[in-house]
Amino acid sequence: MRWSWAQYSNRSLGADNWVPERGEGSDWCNLGLTLVDSLDTLYLMGLRDEFDRAEAWVRDSLSMAGSRDTWQSFFEITILGLRVLGGLLGAFAVSERGVFLERAAELGDRLLAAWGPADGLYPVGEVNVRLGQGRVIRWMGGKGLLPIYYNKHGPQGSDVSLGARGDSYYEYLIKGFLQTRQSERVLFDKWKLAMDEMFKQLTFKSQDGHTYVAKMRASTVVPEFDHLACFVPGMLVLAAEAAPEGALGGDERQHYREAAEEITETCHAMYDTKSGLAPEIVAAEAMYYVHYYTGDPKYRGEAVRILERLPAALREVAREPMLKRVARLAMAHVGEVPALESLAFRMLDWYGYGEISLSVLEKDFQSRRQEVPEDLDQVFEAIDINRDGYVSYLTFLSATLPPAMRKCESLCKVVFGIFDRNKDGAVDADDLTGVFGEEEVCQRIVSEVSYEGTISFQDFKNLLASAV
């Protein structure tokens, strides 16, 4: 964290985003998204000098009136703006420093403009943070399932999906209701109506018995299962367990639980391919929620099998050239991480810190009544890049990255393009220094795999695909 923060803060402190291939920042709305989003993490990790410097930027440079003068989708500005609003509130929660609460109130007041002169139940379609103004959009009233396309004149068409473009609306209804201490009953009522319509209009079983949630296109049901809809079972079981008395009947709660398990099985079945990867994105959230509330060990089974392969995977990583290890870290970062690998890490990340320790690994072996490998401490030390006694999420993923992802040419090209800063078709120590800094280390990384001091894309691809 200290290293990555230094790359950002020393070169582009206050920029919304960090562009590693260019070694510079970029702005989207001029609100310091990356900086503010990192505040509570810096504080909780004990990086107080870095936190103090970031606080000074918030105090002296973060200005809502100085944000970009542009109209943005309220959904997008909320997703990204919450990184600022939530980041400021999170920083205040852990540090109790008043400047964060002051800036959060300033941003919150401007986001309230999104509710404008309408009925107050739904936001307008666009908001300008700098001006503190919103543009009205008319939402459909009285319906549960809503079309996924809108413009300033209202709903466009009749395409409905609980996957891409539609998922967050339904997710935020139930979570918004629960997170406001169940005080906003209108959110639950809208969500419940949507679920009733989903079960009636869009929930089906395939010929092989898998329950799925279909889409609707031009008012016609399309039997496609968008894998982003794998958040649905998590949402259902969350409501079944957390909704207040009287909000759901006993039969409805049981129906939600059963449907959640069935759809989760469908998401899990998507991995039954030659590559071991699902055809598209499948979220781990459903497996996490369903396992958490049911306690059924079958949802841990596949993730446990990943953990059983972990010692061999860690040994492989420990013996790899540093370039290969760094490249696989980048692939894990830019690729779509499979749900099972993500769930396996959650099972080891007992305290939710985003990292695992040697002692936790040892305890996991013991809890599964397996003998702890004699060289586990040596292997762990070899992959403990920061020498702080912990392995990060990305390092774990680089070790468990499925072979199909390692050999994916398009993913290799993306990572190679990041490393090839001068775009001459080859990576050398100067390129890597521009990305990572630490010139001597980068020279050593390149020399491990190339006598000539340069690496072509073909060599890079072969290196990633090769066994140790």
C-alpha cells in the first residue's frame, strides 16, 4: 500500500484516477476520487504520515465549487461520488477529524439537488455537483420492474434486466431499506413489488433443471441469463433473513431461500467448462450470502478445493522470475477474477483486512485436518513481497490464477501494453522503471529473463504460459 500510494501521491496527488501506463493522473470530476477513497485505508493501516498529507489536501484543495462543470448521470456520479462522500465519512469515522465531516456535508448538500422539485422518491437523471443542480427525469410509477433505458423525457423502450444496466437499482432498494434502519419502507415496498414481478415474469428453469432469471427485450422474454444477475440470490437470502416481521410471510421467506439456493447452483454450474471459467462475469456475492445464512458446506466445497491446491501454487509463484510474478499480479488486477478464487480468499481473510498471514494459513490446514506443509513458512516468505508478514489479495490471486487466464492472449496484450511504456513493441528496464520506479530492481527483473535486456510480446506470452 505504501508503495502504490507513493506512486500516486508523488506524481498526481489529488487526481481522480491514476494511469500507471503513463505514470500520471487523470480527472473525471475533479473531486480527488482516488485520494479520498483511500483515506480510511491509510488510517487503518497505520500510514499516518500519508494520511496527514492527504488530509491537508482535503482541507486546502478539495472544493465542490471547483469540481468539473459538467452534467453527469446521477447513477454514475453516485457510484463514483460515494467514493468521495463515503470516503470522507469513513475518514471521519476512524479519525474524528472535523474537516472530513465538513466536506462530506458540502458534497451531500449538492447531491441532494438530484431530487430537485420532483416527488422526492427518486432522483433526477443528471446532476452537476459544481452548480448544485439536477435535471428532472420522469420515472415510471407504480411498477416494480423498470426499463433499463431512460433519457430526460422519461423511460425509453421496454427492455428489462436484472443484469447489466438494471442490477444496481434492485440491489440498492433492499440494501437502502436495511441500511436506513428500515425507516424508508417505500424502498422495501418497491423492491418487493419488483421481486413479485421477477418471479412471475422472468424466473424459469432450463431444460437441465437450472433456475435462472431471464431478460425482457421489447416486451418479449429472452431466455438469457446475464451473469451479473448472480447477485440476485444474495439479495433474496439477505431479505429472507433480515427483513422485519410482517414485511414477508413465512412462506415467502422460505420461497426466497429456496430460490436463492437454486439460482446460486446455476451460477456455480457456469464454471463447468473446459477452462474452468464461467462464460461471463459471475459474482461471488451470491455464494457468500447463501453460505453465510444457510451454513451449508457445499457452497464452500469448490473454494476449499482451490485452497487445497494453494501450497503447490504458492511454491510455483515463489520459484518464478519476478517479471512473471509481477505480470500475473497485473493480470489478476485487470482481468475478471473468477468468483471461486475470490471466495477462497474471503475464507482465509478472517478479519476482513484484504490480506492473509502465515498463521491463518496454518490454522486453515489444521481446521481441515490436513498436515501443514513443512516448507509453508519458506514458501510464504518468498511470496511476501512487502516483507510484512502478509500476502495481499492480488498476490493470492496471482498464485491461484487459472491456467486459462494465464494463457489468455488478449489479457497478455493488455498487461504487456501497460509495461511497454514507449510503445516500441518491447519491454526493457526503462519501461518497467516508468511503471514501478525502483530502477535497480527493474533492471534485475529484466535481466532474470533476458540477456539482451529487452522482452518481446511473444517472449512475454511464452513466459506467462510456461510452467516453472
